[in-house]
Amino acid sequence: MYFEANGHGTVLFSERATKLIAEAAATGDNVAASQLLSVSQLINQVVGDALGDMLLVEAILLCSDLNVS
């Protein structure tokens, strides 16, 4: 994971990590793996979209019963 001073940044998933996450999510009973797989598909690993990253942070905070404030 990295962030740039201009607000851009992203999370990078290696091919191996993506494969392992997908295999774990395929069982259907691994909620964490399914959520992580969704995150890997949601973010833009190439461009590092700052708005998308912020929405992802907001979603993570909501899952933790927290908010940006």
C-alpha cells in the first residue's frame, strides 16, 4: 500500500496473493477472503484513484463501526 503527497496511491496485490485470496473465497464460508477479493477487484491498482481509495477507506471504517470524523 502506498500514498502519494497529492492524495493518490493504491494497494497492490501480487498475482500469487490474488490467487490465494480467490481460492480461499471460493469455499464460500470465508467472509474475510470474500471481502478482500472484492477489495482487490474494486480498487484501481494501475492508476491509484484517490477518490476510489477514499471510498474504500470509508467502507472499511463503516465495517468497523467508525467513520471519517
